[in-house]
Amino acid sequence: MVLALTALVIHFADRTDPTPPPVPEHPDAMEVAFLQGGVNQVIRTVVYDLVQRGFATLATDDRVEPTGKTPQPGDLDAVEGYVLALLASKPKAHELFGNRAQRKALLALLEPVRQRLAAQDLVKPDSVKNWRHRMQIFGGLVLLGFAGAKVYVALSSGNADVSYLVFLCGASILSLLALAYVMTRSHASRRGRAWLEAMQLAYRSRLDAAVSQLGAGPAPAKAFEGASLFLIGLYGFAPLRGTSEGAFARHFRRASIESGGSCGSSCGGSCGDGSA
């Protein structure tokens, strides 16, 4: 009952209009990536872009390294410049996701992006986070109180073995925390998720056409640069598997495993970065 009530409260805390805004003709890659998977998806998208533009390369041992190419004034925006600076230490792919200070700095740089999305009710409203916290506290107290009553009855009846009750209480509280996390880890609101789904449907043919340009060999085609970069933010690296750029899918799939995250290179629409 506690878990069901928590799920209902968190679900109805998002009161954004489920009707998505029109699909844009020229989507912004950073907006799409941030809404799709938060900071993680932005990092993936920017790294892909930097590699395509010759500023970085995928090295051995799952490392991402700068090439030494010097960007000219105006070549990179603040987010791209920051990610390129992170590559100076030649980190493994999973190390790009694990540093909290770096994630916080990126979130600050992405604040204008978040504000533009929030203005359209595409970002999950603060009410969801507030009700999540309330239900975690309320639900935890209810479960502890119920478990405490059961333990008291057991001890009063002469049954000193209450370890199973303690285990059930702990498992219930962990289930409550896990449910609250899963339901709120995405940055997108109900309206935002509908918008992402509409874009995935609208641009599927464009994705297929872009992937077909890559082929299965060492083709020099750059199908996802410039105005097409948003496709990486929208669909992730999964469509690159089996193409000449399949190394991105392999690098970042292993990165998600090593970092213990649930968001791999094939992030879907509900995949967030957990920073919200």
C-alpha cells in the first residue's frame, strides 16, 4: 500500500499537459540530449561531436583523448569547451560520468538549456521532487512504525527471533527508495516525454537514412554532424552498432558497466542521469 500510494502521488505530482509541443524542424542538440538523458547524454553527444570535428579521438583501453587540434575562437561553446578540457587527462569513458564536481559544473553551464525547456513545461517540475521527498519520509516512517509494532507483538508473545521482520522492514524501505528514484530519475516531465516520443517517431526515417550513409566499413561519411547531431542526443549510440562508428557504442556501453550505471549507450526515452 505504501509503494502504491507513493507511485500515485509522484505520478500525479507532474501536472504538465501531456500534449507535446510541435516537433521542431531544427531541434537543438543540447536541449534534446539534456531532456533525453541529462548530463550523461549531453556528455555522450558532445564527445561524439568533438570526435567528428577532429578535436578528440577514441583511443585504446576505452579512453577518450584530445587530438591536439586547437579550437579557434567561436568554434566551441562553453559546454563543448568544458568537455574538451576534461579530455586533457585522457580519461576512460566511464570516468567522464563519475566526477560529481564536474557534473555540477556542467549542470551550471547547462542552466540556460534547462530554463528554455522549463519554459515549455518539458522539464519535470519541482513539485515532483518535493513530493518524492515527502513520500520517502512518510512511507519510511509508516514502514518503520508497522515493523516496530510487529516486533513488539512478537517479543510480547515470547518470540525472540525477529530478524526476519527486521529484514522485511529493511527490504521494504529499500524498495520505497528504489521506486522513488526510478520514477524521478528522468529530467523530462510528462509533456517532455511525450515530446521526445513524438520526435523519435518523426525523425526515425532521418535516423535510418543517416545510419545507411555510414555503412559497415571504414567510411569517411559524417552523418550526424551539424544540424543532424541532435539525432545522437535523441537516439543515443545504439543505432551506430554494426557501422563504421560502432566504436562509440562499444566504448560507452562498457563505460556504463564499469561505472555501475543503468544508462548505457542505448539510452531510451526514460533514461536519466540521476542528478535531478
